[in-house]
Amino acid sequence: MGSSDRLPVGIIGASGYGGVQLVRLLIEHPLVEITYLGGSSSAGQSFADLYPHLGHCVNLAIEDCSPAEIAARAKVVFLSLPNGLASKLAPDLLAHGCKVLDLSADYRFKDLSVYEAWYQGDRRLDQDIAKGAVYGLPELYADRIAEADLVACPGCYPTASLLALLPLLKQGLVDHTTIIIDAKSGTSGGGRQAKTNLLLAEASNSLGAYAIASHRHTPEIEQIASDLSGQDVLVQFTPHLIPMVRGILSTVYARLRDPGFTKDDLLTIYKSFYRSSKWVKVLPSGIYPQTKWALGTNLCYIGLEVDQRTGRIIVVSAIDNLMKGQASQAVQCMNIMMGWDESVGIPQLTFYP
């Protein structure tokens, strides 16, 4: 396929960690061509100035163009922006005929009052657009994604946690009032901007919880869990910062409705649920995932155990927060939107060790 036959795509917010992952993936995607890299603070710089290690394959400057100008050059636009900025661009991009994939939280909530409450955002006037957005978790909503013009790509913590929970919620196997999620993320989840708590001297050789009982990803997890289970679900979610660059390990606890379920029973249910999901790997009995296995890939590894003594199931999932938790999942969604095989252009192998 020649470059003139490829789908023109743009990335706004290309200078951040999510943006640079998208550039890397889309440069190697055989069906697309990057035609626009956008940003405001870095406008006028070449992408190679920001990321010299990509200078040999990316010869584009960062620009700050209007939605109309962007739409004239790109049919699909990825928004890799801080929360609150995507909603200022998406309506105009959609009006000009673009398909939009938003990697922020701006369109993850059907009810924007939830977004405003948890993200301390300004009053949003784009409720109709938000209602039309599709939550970009392909393992659950692939059919909707295929018909969508606006996809709200999930957060990294919700991706890891929901993939661990989906089979349990879909089949009503657990008491939904007992769900506890203990998750740990590498420092890249905090973005590229300088933050004191992410400095090597602060984060190295230390492990700590943060945003206890108040993390913004909590209502996102609850919204999808409630949608799947057909009743309001509240979860106890506690995130932790761990001194590594990338990866999320999410450990989920819940009480089984039927204490007679064995680990083998539940492994069979999980394998059946994800039998058509290429990017979710349910591990054999007694094997539990490690974040290193998923690094640089779109894979989610899941292991589980049943504690017969307490009547609880423990599910552990591992992803790369910048890939399945961000950029490669967005590319997976784009592939589905365009009617392509969902795996096109997405790495399957990690570097190990």
C-alpha cells in the first residue's frame, strides 16, 4: 500500500508519554500515515527536538492549528491531552467529519455532572456529544466501537481492574457490594510534566498509596461495572505508586455468591469469556501475572485464586499502563472503527528481561 492509500491521522498532544507511544505505534502501522502532530506549548518545535531517538523516522513539526485545518489533513484524530482540553476540540473535529479518539477522561461519563464533580471541571455544554461517545474497552464494547465517531479510551487503572472483573459481573458471580481493588502503577502514569512525587529521589525505594477513597478513576470503574451488572456498583479502589517506569498490577477481591465455586470452575468461566479476545491471556492455575510480561504490548495477563476459607475470589491483572492502558488500546479501537483486524500495527512481544 502506498502512502497515498493510507488513512491520514493526527495526534494532538503528541509531546506527552501517551502521544509518543501513539507516534511509535502509528509510524509502524501499515494502514495509516501520520499527517499532523499537534500541541500548544511545544508548537514550532520539530518532534525530533523533543524525542531525538525518533528523529530518524519522524520528520514532522509540532503545530497548533484550528480544528478545521486539522480536519483538512486528518480523517482520524487522537486527543492525548490533559483532562478538560479534549472537550474544547472534539465537537469541532466531529463537526468537520473526523473520527475522534480521546485518551483523557472528558468523554468517559454519560452523565457529565459526574465528570464535573470528580474532575472539578467547568460546566460542560456538550452533554449530547458525551452521550454519543462509546467507552473504548474493546473486550466489552467492540460492536459499539465499530459504529462510533467518538471513542472515550479508558483510563489505565480502569482497564486493568475492569478486565479482571468483567466475567464476574457479567454472570453475577460475586456480591457486588464487596469489591475491593488494590492497584499499583509505575511513575509514567503521572505523565511527563515535572512533579515532585515522581522525582527519582522521592519515588525510588519507596511504595505508597495515594488518593485513598477519592481517586478519579473510581466512578469510571463503577459506571462500567454498574452497566454490566445491571445494578449500582460501588467499589473500594486504592491506587499505589511503585518505583518502576511503566506497568500496572491490579489485585481485585470479591466475595463469591456461591462458595462452592472452585478455582478450576472460575478459570473455565474466564477462559470462555475471553476466548475471542486476543489481547487478554488467562493464565493456568497457580500462575500469577507480572507487569514485565506485558511491557510494550497491548496484552493483559490475568491470574486468579479462590480462598475457600473466606469465600473470596482474588483476581490479579497486569498491563502496560502506556499501552493497553492508553496508546495501543486507542489504536486497537481505531482498527475496530475502521473495520480492520483489531491487531494491525500493535506489538505482541515484549522485551525480556
